[in-house]
Amino acid sequence: MKLLNLSLLVHLCSLVLVSAQSTDQPPFSCDSTYPLTKSYPFCKTTLPINQRVQDLVSRLTLDEKISQLVNTAAAIPRLGIPGYEWWSEALHGVAFVANISQGIRFNGTIQSATSFPQVILTASSFDPYLWYRIGQASPITWYSIFYLSALMSTPRAIGIEARGIYNAGQARGMTFWTPNINIFRDPRWGRGQETPGEDPLVTGKYAVSFVRGIQGDSFEGGKLGENLQVSACCKHFTAYDLDNWKGINRFVFNANVTVQDLADTYQPPFQSCIEKGKASGVMCAYNRVNGVPNCADYNLLSKTARGQWGFNGYITADCDAVSIIYDEQGYVKEPEDAVADVLKAGMDLDCGEYLKNYTGSAVEKKKVSVSDIDRALHNLFSIRMRLGLFNGNPTKQPFGNIGSDQVCSEEHLNLALEAARNGIVLLKNTNKLLPLAKTETTSLAVIGPNANSTVTLVGNYAGPPCKPVTPLQALQSYVKNINYHSGCSTVNCSSDLTDEAVKMVKGADKVVLVMGLDQTQERESHDRVELVLPGKQQKLITSIASAANKPVILVLLCGGPVDVTFAKNDQNIGSIIWAGYPGEAGGRALAEIIFGDHNPGGRLPITWYPQNLTKIPMTDMRMRPEPSSGYPGRTYRFYQGPKVFEFGYGLSYSNYSYEFLPLTKDKVYLNNQSSDKIALGYKSVSEMGTEVCEKSKFPITVGVRNDGEMDGKHAVLLFVRQAKAGNGRPIKQLVGFNSVDLKAGEKAEIKFELSPCEHLSSANEDGLMVVDEGSHFLSIGDKESEITVVFAADTSGGATLKQERDMVLPIILAFFYMYTFLCILF
């Protein structure tokens, strides 16, 4: 009886403890005021996390275990463990999505968060250090564009704001399902705006930089340890880039992907995110790949991610992705089979209710073992412990001193402005129409449905912004005499108001049109079917341009590319600016560029295709072209067709020139271990091995000079192309990039490390990365430099570089001459 009363008392205390963690206090476990805390090994921070998790899982009943397999994990009051919400978003700022269960709330003292540019625009800066700084925040001291060997304290944003919200008691979770690192393969994809673009190298580097920032690692990596500032989750694994196109939706879509395209396009960003970024989460995608649902694919989740890439974290399904395996895809015969397939494949968490509803019956039917559940729980509780949520009061833990004053801080708002400035791309500037002269611009007409919309600025997956400024509001700070007209009632522009707008522009000195798309045109669950501007936008633009006194400025707010060939060729349209969805400071950044307070330096991270690309089914996942059928391929690496603007394109108010500094060598000798491989003309990277690949690396130095009259920030892109075209090889591919600040007339040297195994290789039809023998041409701007790969038989294996060969011969000759001299002398 006494034991029963004691047990009841402890249980009541636990209930009081869990319920006492109210909205003004962050939820946590192992409170020192809880009587049994000291007796639980899982609360002892001196023990390894593996041991603590093992103890915790061993204490749970089967029902309690099952309750932890879903995104809204239930509280376990008898152990003093509060509920936990796994689902939070932070794509380009701590986000809130209405009408869904999420771990973040903006209903307390904190009611907004810094809204950075949508990812597609941030990517156009080609600045990995900027991407890192956006991920996490602390006070600025200094930073170098050549990247510091030791990280100093710099402004970094999203991770800090997330912790600040948690510490204020407005978060029930610290796991953020970001970044989206799928390849922007098709320009119609509604979620392409969330990604860093179409290039695997850029996407992979974005993933690494952002994840290191948000999780609390150093820019160079390797400093993370066990403590996580917040947990990042790279999504959507894998080959996911169709949402809803002409009635085909992501839930039932079966992506037929070659092993060749998987190897060098779809998978590399995820490999980088895991191996280099050390992401603590991965999300498996809705779709099937070659018939197998991603979340039920053992080869993908366990063999590849965990086995080959060394992933150490949790794997979540996209929301309701488990249920659709049975309900919509018909991949299994009953719900318990879906539960069994995903758990045995290596998935840990269900965003939804399916595992909660069917795991118990799957155990009863012996389709799932308790050990399968325990494995998943080990991964889940390990993350919560790494976040410090089982270490007692968070105010006394790492990151516990981050307060609400660091949310929407001046440093973060300035960083959002910097990101918008450096991402915006100047696409056309005939006769140097821009920048406008401040003193000579007497009046301004601003036309367009996106000119005064704060909602359009922030794109999707955004939280309430701190201090949004629209383009119209920002332009009003430069010109007092401004007239504004929306031109269309909405972005779809089904009924334009051209006549009214035309009357307004006739008396204006200069005209700025702010057009494009918004989330009604491109978003999750909604892909486009056309690439032209919606409705009567084109008619409005050409009418205004024709009526204006001088050539007009066209600003496009959109995530995906649009076919604006008409504007590119219209002499009445003097300048075109692409601003993506530039975030809360985007209006100000645009005005600064238009009036010359900032020199644009962004470059397109995606190819802008013409409208006729829409003849190709969006469901065709092939990257490589097939000339015999007229299929042109996808992205700048393979596409053989006309372009509106190419990948990497972007103008500036300055001109930049380049030169390759003398190479340390222009030939790379890679030994084959058997002479019969020489005749093939290529060498498998896996056969060469890590040691050979490491030894074959060498530096490339490029000189870049600002030949203009304005200071500027310039993205330097280094490409490589092979002399042998076709046969599945890329037309060209990016092998390095950097961003450099240059004053007018200033010159800098940019160093790249070329790895032949990585940068000179491409995937063959078997999905193996191979290096071709022969000439490879490095290119930057209009300059090229040739590198020759030479194979030679070598029974000992390894790499023989030209430098090593050239060094050995003089040494041998020196010894020979010395020996001869001594013989003559004595």
C-alpha cells in the first residue's frame, strides 16, 4: 500500500511538472526539482548519449514507444518527459504555416522573425559564407571573402532566432525541416523557389553551409560535437521535383531515373549534406523512384545514407508519406505492411498518424519487431538529447542565454538586406539606363501588382516578417513625386487596367514596372503549365513601355524562370531586374540598386527557358538529351536548346576581366593498375581510390579585376568542359565559385583547388564516376586554360604526377655526376 501511494505521488508530481512548463517556459526533461531525476541514468549528462538513450527506451511501454514515432510525440508524465513537436520550418527564416501542427508559435512576446530572401535568390549570390551566416547568428566582428581558417563571431541568423523563440517558451520543438536541396530540374516546378537552383555543386555547397550555420558548427566544419543549436533536416530524399502537374501529383508519381542521373545530379547534394554538413535529419520524399517508395527503400535510407555516407541522425517521412504507400500508391496489401516496410527500410518518424494507428497491430501480426521500434527511438531520442532537452533547465545550458532581443535584431535585418542586395540579378541594361541619377529623376511612375505587396516579397514557408518594406515604399524614399497604379487587380492579371496605367505614365520622368508571379502561380502542390507571364501582364508591360517617355525598367518578382523574350528584345524596355522573392528587406535592396547605392552582382542559379520547353512532359526525369527523339535534356549541363538567359548570367554596373595565372601543371598523370584499362580511355574514380585522388589535387589561381567605376561584389564561376562532347558527358559543369568584393580598379586573386577525381569526372551509364583521358578545358568568363589527363600503366598503382616525375630525374642525374666526379678524383 505504501509503495502504491509513493508511486501515485511520483506520478502526480510528474503531471504537475509537465503541466507547469507553460508557454512562458521552454519544455524540457530531467528537471532537477523532479524527485526521481537523479535516479534516472538517462538524465545523467556525464554518461554517453547512447547509454542514456538505451536507458530511456528500456523504461518505455510498447504504447509509449509507439506514441513517440509520430511528429507530435506525446508526453510521458511518469518520467517527467513533456510532449515534443518534431515539425518546424525555417526555410529562409523561422517560419509559421497556418492550420498545421508545428513547434513554433508567434503568439507571445515574439510575434515575428527575420525574413531573408527566398533560397533561390540567396543562391544567386554564389556566396557560401553568406549562406552560412544566414543559418546562425551572433554579433559581428569581422569576416574575409577568402574564408577564415578559424571562425570568428559573425552575424548568423536563423538558428539563433529559433533558440531565442524556444527560450521564450514559444516553441515545442527544435527540429527544423530545412533545407530543401532537390535539384530545380524543371522550370515549372512550384517549389523550385525553395531550392538553391539546378546545379548539384551549388546545391551541395548551399546545404553544407546552411546546415553548419543553423546547427551551430563552424564555417569550415568539424567543431559541432554533440551539442546542436537546432537540428537541420535535408529534404526531400530523393529525385523529388514534381508537385502537381496536369493532374499528376507527388503522392502517386513514379520517377523513372537512370543510375547515371542519380549518380551525378540527384544524389550529390544529399551526400554533401550528410558527409560534409553533418545534417542531423533527412526527410524521405513522397514519390517513388523506379517503382519503390522513397520512405520504404532500404537501399536508399540504410544502405546509402547510413551505410555509404555515414549518416548519424533521424529520418522522417514527409507528412502522410507512410499512409500513401498503401492508400494511394497501392504498393502494399495492408496498412501494417506499410509500417513494416518503412521501419525496416530505416525510417524513424512519421509526420502523421499512420505509425501511431498501425504499429501496434503490425507488432501483433509479427510484421514488425520491437527491436525495429527501438532502433527508430534510439535515433529520435539521440537528437533530442543532442539538443539539450534532457539536460535540465535550458537557461543553464549552452544556447540558454539567447534572448528574445536577438530575434528581429538590427544585425539580422542588415543581413537580410545584404542577402537581397547580393542576390538580385540585373538581366538587361541597354545604354546604361541604370542606375538612375537621384538628382535628375524628377518623377516616377510605379506600376504593377507586385509593387506594393509584402506577401509577395517573402515567398512561401515564411514567418511574419519584422519590418517589411515594399518596392513602392522604398522608391518613395528616393523620389517624392511618385504615382502608383497596380495595373492589374491581381498577379494573374485576368483583367488589366492598362488604359488607366497608361495615362499615369505619360507624364512621368521614369517608369518602374514590378511584375512577375506570386504564390497563387507557383507553390507547393501547384506547378505551372506555362512559362510566360500570367494573364495580360505582357500586354500591360508592352503598352506601358510604348507609352512611356523613356525606356522603362522591368522588375520581376518570381521564383521560377519566366519567358520574357519579348521584354529582352523590346527597345522600349531598357532594363530588366530579377529579384526572386527578396524577403522583408527586398524592396529597399531593389531601390538601392535602381538608384546606384548598390552595384548588382547576382548571377542566375537556373536556366531561363523559352515557352516551347512546356511541350516536354514534366514527368520526364532524364537529364541527358536524346537527339534522335528531339529531347533536349535539362539544365545548363545537358540542355541543347534555345535559352532566354543562361545559368550564371548576370550584369553589373562594372565590367570585370579575368586571367588564369600560370598553372603548377597542365598535365595530370593518373596511373591505371592494369594496362588493359588504358585502351578504354577512362578511369573509374572508385578504382583509383582515395589516396590517388588526394594526391592528384592541385591549385588553380584566377585573377579578377574590376574595370568599372563603381565598387562591386562579384561572383566568380569556374567551369570545366571536355574536348570530347556527347555520350552522356556534360556540356560543361561548375567546379568552383567564390564571391569577392572589389573596389573600382582593384584586382584580386581567387584560389580554387581542382580535384580531378571530383571535378573532371562524370557518371557513366552504370552510375560510376569516371575520368576521361585527354583534354579538359577550364573556363572563366571568356578565358580558357587546358588541362590534360594522361593514363599510364603502373603495376604498383597510385598516381604519378608530372611534378614528381620531373623531380626524380634530376636527382638521379645529380647522384650519377657526383659518383663519376668522385671516381675521377680518387
